[in-house]
Amino acid sequence: MEKNIRVRFAPSPTGGLHLGGVRTALFNYLFAKQHNGTFILRVEDTDQNRFVPGAEEYIVDCLDWCGITPDESPQKPGAYGPYRQSERKSTYKPFADQLVADGYAYYAFDTPEELAAKREELPNFLYGQQTRMSMRNSLTLPAEEVASLLASQTPHVVRIKMPENEQVTFTDMIRGQVSFDTNLVDDKVLLKADGMPTYHLAVVVDDKAMEISHVFRGEEWLPSAPIHLLLWKYLGWESLMPQWAHLPLILKPDGHGKLSKRDGDRLGFPVYAMTWTDPKTGAVTEGFKERGFLSQAFVNMLALLGWNDGSGKEIFLLPELVAAFSVDRISKAGAKFDFEKAKWFNHEWIKLTDTDLLRTEILNAFDDLALKNVTTQYLDQVIDLVKERLNGITDFRKEASFFFDDPEIVEADSVRPKWTPEKAAFFEAFAAQLNNSDPAQQWEEQFKAMAETKGLKPGEVMLPFRIMLVGGKFGPGVFDIAKLLGADTTQQRINKGIIAFS
């Protein structure tokens, strides 16, 4: 009988959500939905030293913004809770003790000072096969002393006892057969002195308890795979182990190394899904949402970082991604992040998005433009005129502010050298007759006809007209702008422009 498909995204609440983490969540979501399975959010908050208040809520908000809301989570509990590891603390120690009793793990009583001294003595020190018998642990101490230390609650950790001269092998859904030499893996801590599990023990115990069928996680966890494989085996759960897929890294734009927040800061682009404010330092790190990305564009872009459907298609709705997703099309190689390509996705999505949805995004993004002082019809007409010029929602300020406020004429110097009394007279005459004609039909024709009558080429007066209306050399069609502004506003800006150019 085939397993129910149950996958989980298991972030640590330690700060902002990196786009690599969102992609991991997305691939879990796509796989689950394609197989009518369950997508779970499990918060791995066992490292209390790195725990950051508010980070869990932030992660939930990011997933909601992306449209990949979990089916089970701390906020939406199911039958497999609790969904925070800190609330499952009591479940881990019995398994750690079982591993010790069965000879697969041991108690280690080394103090932080003793470990520091050993690292000073041996610069490449690893606690493992070569060193464990020279340390203070239940393998080297008499049984009576171990019992006494445990009875007196002497601080200690539980470490896995990695076997010698074994090959640990599994089949990765992306990479095929992967093997590890146990001689190269150290004895990782499974249970910390505070009773909290490390990732290694917790991830196995929780995946078993939650009946996880498939695990999509980042390539950086591949070196931990032999520990997890052995724990599934040592705990007697080998037949229940999920299938694993280790996702390729998202690389710096130059392809050299994993993309980090520092790279975004250095190169001027976001790496977090949404803006994160560090509650300890107050430092603000801008996210894709606040940079003006539509959530659909962000998700679409992420899906194609390391995956494609083979057709060359690039624009996908989320349901289309669910239908098209396949593990065998995930690349083994890392995917270089290209912010220009990310902006292209956003530009395409803005063009495709209905005006009423864009209006909502724009109203949410801006509170300092006079947007609420105009009619919905007017705002929608502005959006329709400029949407194809937007790489991000935040570009709306630059591309459309002149529709709401008189612009400052910042490029008058480019007009003055060729400005003449004849041009001034032309614009005075053109402005005077604007109220007497139907702008939808006649303004452009009249403009060109009047220019010709006065011995001017339309091209000579088109740029000054644009700068009068907009303030600079940009914007949609100049007559489209004039028609939307209306006769009175157009007249006022022409008169202001004549003064500025003279």
C-alpha cells in the first residue's frame, strides 16, 4: 500500500526567511499538492540561544504571502502535533537513552573548558573515532562513575557512536545513489546538556512521529545524511524512512558560493521574502515584497531556480506549477541568482495582472501619493497607462506621480538651447484651444497640424510638451497623458513650461 504523501518545511525561527528557504517550502508544497498530500510547517526551535522573538510569525506571514499556506502548522494543528520542537522536548530523551543502551550512542561529560583545551592541542580536532577514547565519556569511564555522574545530574551530552569502516548509502531523488564513508564523520551530539535535541536527533524522531513520506531540503544538509540514515536504522525504523531529495544551492550571481544576505546588501538586491526587522538590533533588511514584487512573480521566479518543465515555458500560475512539477527535472547543479531576471519575471507578471489587483497592491504600497483623492476609474486609467513600464510596484511612484501632482520640471535645460519665441507662441495657441476640442479624437491631430502651420516639425515640439506634462523625458504616450490629465491641467502645465523654458 502506497504511503500517504506528507512533507514538511522545518525552518528555525532565527531571523529573516532567505529565498532559498522559501524555495524549499515551495518545492515541498508543489510535490504535496501534486500528489493530494499534506504540506506541514514544523518550527525547529530547539536552539534557544539563536531563537528570535517574532521570527515564527514572520515565517508564517511569508508563506501566506507566497500562497503556500501549510495544511498543518502551529497555527493550524492537526493530529501529529505539537508542531514546535520545543513543545516536543519530552519525546526525545527516551530515544537518546535507547541508543545509548543499544550501544549506538554514549554519554559525554567533557566540559566546555576541556573541549576548548583539546581544540587548542589539536587544531583539526573532531570528536570521533580517533579521539573518543581519550575523552571523558561512558566509553572510557567505569560504569560506576558513569552511573554516579548521571545520578548527580552532571552536565552531559549524548553523542552518536559512528561505526568504523562502513559505507552508508541511500538513493537521493535528485542525485541518485549517494555513499558516505563513516570514517570521515564525527560523533555528532544528539542530545544537548539542557535536554534539548540537536537537529540530528530531532529531525529523525519528528519525521517518524509525523509520518513524513518525502523530505526536500537544501544540499547543505547532505553531509548530515549518514547520521540520519544510521539513526533511522538504529532506532528500528529503517523501513519507515522517508525518501530524500537534496535541493541544489542558490548561488551568488557570479556562481561562486551560496547566495547570502551579505551578497544582497553588497549588490543592492533583497534575499529575504519580506522585510525583516531584527528585534534585538532594530536593523531592517528589505524583502522582495517591499521592493515591489508581486507574490506570484516571486514564486514563479523561485520555482525556476533549479527546476524547469523542459518546455521552455517561463510564466506559470501556482496551479500550473503544481501540475508541471516533477522531481526528475530538478537540477543537481546550483542555480545562479540573477536579479535582472527576477525583475523580468515581476515585469511580466505586472503586465499580466488585472488592474483591480494592481490597484490593491499600489494602494497598499503607497500612502504618500494623492491616490485617495482621485476616483477609482482615474486611478485604473493611470495604472493601465503605466503598468507596462513597471518592473516593480514601487516603480509606480516614479512612473506615475505626475498624474497626481504637478511635476517639477527637472529637464528644462535640455529644452532651453533650442527654445524660440515661435515655439512659445505655438504652445500658447495650442493650450488656448484645448477646451474647444474632443481630446480623445483631435488633440494629437491638432498639435501636429498647428506645428506644421507655424513652420515647426512635430518632433521639435514633442519633447518640450512631454517635459511640460511629466517633468522629464519619460512616461507613456504624451497624448495619452494629456487626455487623462484633461484640458485644464494640461493648459496649466503648458503655461508653467513656457515660463520655465524662456
